[in-house]
Amino acid sequence: MDAACSAVEDSTFLISYDNVNIPKRVFSMRTDHGNHFYSACAGTIWIPGGSSPKGMTRIQEAMNGTYQQVRWEGAKDKFDDMSILVQEPVVLKRTRAQAVHRILLFLLDSPAFSKYQSRNDSLLAAPPPVNQLPCGREHITKQFILRTADIDESSYEGNERVIKEWIKQLRMDSPEDQEKLATSQFIPVVGDQLTVDRLRGMAKYRHEDINGFERLDWVLPVFGWFHLVMQVANSLHHQYLGTSAGIGLQRAFDLLNRKGLQSVQTKGLFWHHLDEALWHVGEGSFRACWLSIGNVNGLEELTSRAPEALVSMAEVIYDTLALCEALMRKTHQAHGGEPGDAIQNQMIMFHTDLLVYFELRDAIRVGDVGRMEDLLPTLACCFAGGSNPRYTAEVLELLQSIHREWPHEVK
């Protein structure tokens, strides 16, 4: 803890925390020897690398007042709702390029293309990043584990106690430190949707308290993107599960002999198994698209095609088999207004949503926050259509903050 307290003294940092459930089971029951289930809370301090701590402190002190002023003014006006549905052409161009490249990778990463001679051609290279975080030894993020607190943070009272516990462990609970937090510092706090909702609710309930520390002006709640990824996967599961006799994910799970994926679970390894299954199903489905568009019986037959031809085929796959506009065109052109091939329509919708999930996973993996921001309007629509109002509100809240309530330095 001494190292953590020393590191945060002159640095910008954030805190992430979540529940820890520890069951204690016994197999010989007695009056004083029974089962117990502990609900605790584990927290971590994250300090970005690559900056001068003293310099970051000066920036933060100057930024605090700007942050409060911009947030108060921005909360009076909402961003344009049409930006959710109608994105700028430059953003659409970037997302299209990333989707086409992802479709290309399904082909290039297949065993049939392991010896493809033009693999390093510039036409097959990944699109440039939008706003990628710097990497390297000098940019390594420092991590400090806080002592686990014996507090259940699921309630408002629990979150209030947890925040006080972290401040106490970091030795920032003196009146002088509290004044510094209220006037010249703020701390981003990252958690799941429930944690962020509790912190935001606490700030609303305490908005008339006597000072900035009590009003939690120094707390900036932000949802964790790992939890967002899990919710996107769960949404895909909910919408496309189907039955063993149908054309949905359940039939694919049965063919792949994947167990335990029939219903969404929040505990255990469910998401890891679901994520792996989605990648495998996506690979198989998009490689089938390559066979169909290429009019071949095996992917080996495509190794004789030039990079220009492969890029053109990937664009055709995206425009005809992985885009909502393609489904709308098919429905509009169908004879007598009928929807046409139901199986193909289902796969077009599935491919469209699946590419969003793959793009989000890859953007987080490489640290391209620009691509992550580009996906926010699409994610808001996916959550709204997938009956997930909580994360719909969280994504809209983040869009409001980015466009109206956060100064450039906070972004």
C-alpha cells in the first residue's frame, strides 16, 4: 500500500472495483460450523504511463474547474438525436473499411491460405487506426491492488462505504486531501452498470450537500468496456439462440457439441465459452460466404486470386450478406412484398450484428479508442433493439458526455 499511496500522490489515476463472492462450504454441519457466503469488494488502482506525473497533476488541477463548468453547461443541452441513426460519412467509411478487412481475415487466417504468396500485399493490410493509445515500455500502465473490503457494494450504502474505504486506504481522507479532491482533482471510477448507476444516483441525491467532496463532484463514473462486451454477446445469444431444429445458434452449439450455452449466466465461464463459440460460428459462416460469392467448392481454389480480386469479393460479401441495407433492398425487391428467403435474411441480420461484436472486441484489444467511439451509436441501437434498456441508457449517457459534458482533456 505504501507504493500505491506514493504513486497516486502526484499522478492521474482511476479506480475500478466489483463484487467478490466467496462461498465457504463445510461437509460436517454443526451448530458452530456452517456454510457461509461472503460478499466483499475488490478494487484496483490504474495509473497511465508515458506522462510526467508532475505535469499530469498540473493539467488535472487546471482541468478540474473546466470540467465542472463544461459539465454544468453541457447538461442543459442534449446532443442531436439524429447522430445516433445518421452517422457522418467519414465514420461510415471507416466502419465499412474495418468490416471488409475483418471479412478478409476470415479467409486469410484459414489453413488454405497459410502459404498465400501475396499475403503481405498492401491491399490486404489493416486500415489505419482512428485514435490508438500509445504503446511501448514507457507507456505501460501501472497497477496496484487494493485490500479487499468486507463490504457488499450492491446497494447505495455499500457503494458509499466502498468509496470511503478506498480513499482511506490511499490515505486521502484528511480534511486537506478532501478539499483537494473537491477543488482540484477528480477520479474516474470504473465498474459494471450497477456500480455506475449507484454512483450516479448517489451524486443526484447529494447534489445539495455543503461542499464538492460531499456532493461527489470529484467522482467520474464510467462503465467498464469488458462488461459492455459481455452484454453485446448476451444480446446476440438472446436474439439468435433459436432451437435445435431451427437455424439459430442452438443448432450450431449442438453441431459443435458445446454444452452449457442454452441460457445466459452471469457467473462462471459462460461468457468465455460463448465468445469462443461466436468466433467459431462466425468463421464458419463467413467462410461459407466466400465459397458462395467465389463460386468455388473449397477455399483452396481462391488462393490463385489476386489481392485486388479478394478485396472486391470481400466488399461484395459485406454489401450483400452483412449489411442491413442489403436486407432492406431484398425485402423491397421481393415479389409481391414477401420477405423472400427467410434463412438468408436471418443470416444477413446475424452477420451484421456479429461484425459489430468482432469489431468491438478487436478495437478494445488494440486500444483504438477512436474505433470504440465510432461504434457507440450502433451499440445504442443494438441494445435498444435487443431489449436492454440499462445499457442503452449507459451508451447514450456516454455519448452525451462526449458530445456535451466533457472537455477535450477529459476525453
